[in-house]
Amino acid sequence: MRILVTNDDGIDSVGLHVLARAVAPLGDVVVAAPDSEYSGASAAFGALHLIRPEMHRAHIDGIDESWAITGPPALCVMFARMGAFGEPFDLVVSGINPGANVGRAVYHSGTIGACITARSGGVSGIAVSQEVTVGGVMGQGWDEMLEGQLWETAGEVAATATQALLANPLPEPAVLNLNVPNLPLDEIKGWRRTDIGTRPMRSMTTVDVEPKLGHEDSYYLKFAWGETDDEHPGTEDVGAVADGWVAATWLSTVHPIDPAGSQVADEALDTLFLR
């Protein structure tokens, strides 16, 4: 079985290396990850005519084949689907992201975006993220938040899920979003099947607009961060992780809807084309 391992934090991320080694005994592992930070990239490919993607050999201890790609994680997956790294892959595993990708972060995460891209190409994916001790913002953890990060805990959780999906392939491709507390494995309470939370663990609250000296009509945008919000239902991914549980959420495909009030747009389009 062939496993593609990627991430959105770049080829040098410790979380990526731990994940790759954790799943290496389960199949033929190839790492193809961005050559730099692409947090928040979602499932974007980028402007291909501008970034002019390249791939370069990389070294990760214990992994036979690793590549750094000049582009976001979804692009790494697309290249894999098109055969850039050999035969087709049976599973894409993305992470380990420092910072839980729960609540609103699900929509913006490059870690998850890689797996969504895999699913669109007919391959299931497992996105693996780990809570940071201080409390990340929108699935991102800065350097000062990573002290004492217990990567191996998330690696073991990821390996367990990977082994299960390889041994029992799903009838149709899907994405499993795993979020792991930053605790020793024997201190985690267990796991829960969760919904996507409606509020983040910690949110951006305001933005200050500050003039950029020496530049006319130019400004810096500086965010302010709120405090960690601990009031979340345990049935949601945000609350489960905060309470010491592994949150496992299966993410749906995008479906068309018919919202209340949609006739307003329908009537406007009718007016345009029936004039």
C-alpha cells in the first residue's frame, strides 16, 4: 500500500517527520510537502503561472523518498495524483499540524485542504493536528507555543487510524479530521466522534490599521487575539480536544443547497436573461 505524507508547515516541520516515521511501517511512504510555510492555504493550488512549481529531493531520517515542492499542500497532492511520485497512492496522511484544526479553522486549514484535494481525486485522506499548549489561533501555533509538544502522541493516533483505513478501505473516498490533545497517550481520556464547532478555541478579535511610514496611503494590518474560550460542547471538536479527548470528525463533500430567500437571486437572474 502506498501512503503520501504531506503538511502545510513545510518540509522541515518536526510534526511532518514524526508522522512520516509513524506510518512508515504500514506501507510504502513518500513524503511530498511544501518547501516553506503554507498554513491557512486551504485547498488552494496557487497561481501556477507565477509560482512555476519545482520539486527538490529532501532528507528525512527513516524515510526513503522525500520531496520538497514549491507550492501549497493541495498542489503536492495534485502532482501525486498525476504521477509525479510514481504509482497511485492508496491514502494521503497530512500533518502533524501544530495547533488544533477545529471549528472555523476547518475551512482554512492547508492540512485539511490536502486531504480534501485527495478526496476530489478519488483517494481518502487523514488530516492530523495537535493542540498546542498555549492555545493556537485558527489552527496555527507559533514558535513559542511549541515548547513541550508531544508529537509522538499524535503520531500514534495517526498510525492507528491509518492502519485501519488501509486494512479496510472505504467504499468511497472520505476525509477523517483528527485532533489530538497535547498530552501523553495514557493521559488522554479516549476519543469522540464530533461535529465541527461553531466557535474557535481562540479567535482574532480586532485589527488595527497603522500607517506605513515612508509609503503614501499604505498601512499595516495588525491583529489582536482574544483569550482562549473554554466553553464548548463536548460533542463538538473544539470542546472535545479542550477536555482531553481525541476529536474524530468525518468531513462531508460540498453539496448544493436551497436556502430560504434564495428566490431573490433567482428572480434577479430571470430579469437579466428574460429582458
